[in-house]
Amino acid sequence: MSQHIIVLSADIASKIAAGEVVERPASIVKELLENSIDAGAANINVELEKGGCQSIKVSDDGAGIDTIDVPLVFERHATSKIRSFEDIYSVSSFGFRGEAMPSIASVARVELITRKEGEKEGIRAVAERGAVKEIAPAGAPVGTQILVSNIFAHIPARKKFLKKEATEQGLCMDAITRLALAHPEIRFRVLVNGKEVFTAPQTKDLKQRVAAVLGMDFSASCISVQGRNENISLSGFVSHPEFTRANSKNIYFYVHKRFVRDNSLLHAVLSAYRQIIPPRRYPAGVIFIELPPQDVDVNVHPAKLEVRFKDARAVYELLSNAVAGQLAGLSASKGSFVYRLADKKEEPAAQAWTRQQKYTDKTSNYSSSGRNASSMLSDIETIPNVISSQALPEAGQHQQKQLTFSGLNYLGQFAGTYLVFSSTEELLLIDQHAAHERILLEKLKRTSSEKLPAQQLLMPEIVSMPPHQIDLFAQNMDLLKQTGLEVEVFGKDALAIKALPAILSGAQAREIIADIADKLKEQNESASWQEKKEEIFASLACRAAIKANHELSTDEVGALCRELSEAPYNATCPHGRPITVKISLSEIERMFKRK
């Protein structure tokens, strides 16, 4: 390879630079929609063919483009948004770099038709490979229509790395829904292969737009959040603590109505929910932050997905306090536990005392009798052996050390969550939820070659969901049937749940479906059928397992211990958390300074 420095041709440089903006069809959708919003459109239509991999068409009724400006649309660094370098720090619109249209035209064929209000006719321009091929008058309504086709046709290496059509379509829908959330004043309509899949009517009520985009279930669980200090204001919604998801992807942050990802903002919200939602569960939310343009830098990421705040601490504290203030005092409707947010000024000792008194009332008095775990197990009659010996690792294979209860005394249940055992040398704590998760997962895996028994619901339950999640279920119907789930697409934004796995007959259908949607979305495209199935099994096991703060009878503890001792890989739950914690006598003696 030559070491001489050369100047790349304009064509090659254009294709490389395009990668900063045009990574995939979703990038094109995002840029075109932002241009339509900047043009003041009240109605935006998006049409995707083959998930956006074949063509993308965006039409709007915005201001349109002046005839004399049309050739400049495809010129590098051409923009109507800035006149000097300093303008970069005060621009409030989406696009101002003048890179999007030239970059798109360098990797695809772009046909633009536009007309300004008051002009008798419009103009049509075609650009390809970074050059304008045609400009001519054309009949057109007021606004702009852009058709992008032959995407990556002359860059086969990039086209090869596109995902399946369904995956690319899902990413396009993500881009659309993010913008639709931030602009309730605009009507959005999306067609895929000629079929309408998403509509968000115009509204002045943000909550109505949230319902249209994220579903009625989330909208019904919304808590309004407001906050303001000298220079920063925020507004939006977060979910009630009972409405949780399997990951944090349902929390949307916007700065100046631009969707951003920011770990500090995420941490601020999660800190407010600390100790009031179960571990490994996340709230949902839509938060809008406004501050002077000069106090935020939106250009630290090529796609503007990350921002840098001049006073990050002030933003963090305002957001965390605003969310915490709304959550304070909320109670779980089912009375299973109380959501509490302690005052920061409250003495830690007082908190500890309150908590200890609560737990003391719940703790069983088995410690005085100290029943032997082995004898307790023998008292249980006709406990089914749910894990056969064939499910255990064969001799010679690597395997985890199996848990045994031989020689342990059962002392009782602590905090309604942990089972406490003792021997002459150590204390053993078992997380009852984690233990039951492992037991159920192994039971489900044992039947993985069969269809799980299903429990028909008396009446189908309708679950509202965003369109891109509906598509995920539609693509995986056969897989879901194998796991005992019977669902049907019910309109554009809902699923009808007709049956659940028998193991989950007492669980909430909408919570199960939401968790599975998150799992399906997280799955790598190359994941096998079996891998997807086991991910769903893990979600089902988590939902069906006994929960924290649930008191167990002695017989229930015995059954749990027996099944756990027979389950393979019983050191951790399906998520990798430890099931047991051991505290040796020597550790305890050191705590009391006896050693």
C-alpha cells in the first residue's frame, strides 16, 4: 500500500462523508422528517417499501422551496439556517449543516418535487451520485415531496450490511415515533408496502399524542412532571411505579424537542425510582428539557444523539427532584408495598428503625424451633419431581456446584423475601424470587421440544402497543405459540391476548406481553429460534415466580428447597444474579470483634 498522501476525488469523499449521516434507511427517514418539521408542515406522510430498503417517500404541506434555491439543496454546506459561525450556537431548528440532502443524494437516487404558496407551478429535481441530473417545472401541491430510491445501489459493501427488512423497518418506525412524540401539533401517517401502519392525529394535548404513539396502557399510567429553575425548564410524563418495563428504552429524553441519549439524564430519573420499583425493572417516560441554546452543545455527536450541558449538575438535580417530588407518597394500588421516597434530611437511623420495625412484624418465629431442613423436606407429601435426572449435566462435563440443604436448619423468612438457614459453620440466605425463577426456567426448558400447555382466557385481553412492537409479534407468531402464548393483531396499535402459558394463568397479560416485546426487540438478528425461545422463557419465569415481600408457609419453603436442590445451575437466577449468599461463622465473629 502506498504511503503517499493523496487528495480523494470529490465522489469518494462524498460517499465517505455520507456515512456520517446516512448509515441506513432510518437515517434518511430521520433527516427528511426533520426537514419537513423545519418547513412548518402540519401534515407529514411517510411511505416505506420493503422496510425502507427499496424506497422512502416523505411528503409534507410545509413552506416548500423557492425555485431559485432548488439547485442549492444538493450543494455541500448550503443552508438557510446560519450566516456566521456564531449562529451555530443559537440555531433552534433541526438541520443547519447543509449536509443531509447532499449526503443522501450521494448514496441514492433522490427525486424532489416542491412548490411555494403563491407560485403557479412547482419544480422537480432529480439528483444521483451527488450530482443534479434534471430540473424542470412540475405540477405539485404546496409543500415538498421527496422520493429516495436505489439506496446504496452503487455502494454494495454498505448495502450488504443492512439488516433484514423487518429490522430496518423497525428502526425507521423508531425514528418516526421519536419525532411524532415531540410534535403533537403535526399529523403523522405511515404506510408500509401500501398499508397504513401508524397514524398520529394533530392534537394540542401532549398526553393524547403519547397515547397515540406509545399506547393507551402507558398513557393511563402517566404522572405529569414539571420543573423549572432560573434557566432550565422541563415537562413531560413518567410512569406510575406499577407500570414498569424490562429495560430503559421506554424513557425518551428531548432537548429543544430533539431526541437525545444521555446517561446522566437516565440516571437522574432512575435515582428517583430507587427502592420503589423492583430490581431490574425500569419506568417509562417522555421528558422535554428547554434551556438557552448557548447552554447546550448539540454537536458532540454526528447524528446529534448526544448533547453536552454547560451546567450538567443543575439539569440533573432539577430532573431528579421533579420526578421524585411527583412520586413521593404514591401507593401501590394493590397494597403489596408502599412506594416511599425518604426526605434527604431524614436521619439514616430513623429510616433504619422504621424499616426494621416493619420487617420485625413480618419475620417468622421459626428461629426458636430451628427445624432441620432435611426433615422439613421429608414432611412434604407427593411433591412432583419437576426436573428429571436427565436434565442434570452428565459426568465429566463442567458444572456448577449444586446447592444442598443437608445439615441446615431453617430459621425463618427475613423481610418477606429471604429464606434463612444455618449450620454450625455458616448462615445461608436464599432469595426466594431468584430461586423460583431458576426452578421455573429449567421446567420450561425441559419442555422446550414441545408446545407449552396454554390456558385460554375467558375474554381476550386487548393490549395497546406502539406499531413497531405490533410488527415484532406479527413476525414471531409461530414462536409465541410454542411458548403457550396465543395472540392476534387487533388493529394497527393493539394485540388481542387469547391464551397464556398455563404456568402464568394468574399473571397480568399486559405485563407479560410488554416484557416479551422488550426481549424480542433486544434480540440480535442472528439469534436462533432456540435462543429467542429461551429469552421468552426467562421472561415467563420471572413473571410467574413468587415475588419479594411474599410470605411463604413452611410447606412452601420445603417444596421450593426440594425443587431448587434438584435444579441444574442453581447458583444463579436466569439473569445471572446469585440465588444464595453464605456468611461464615468466622465473618460474623469478626463483625463482633471476637477475632
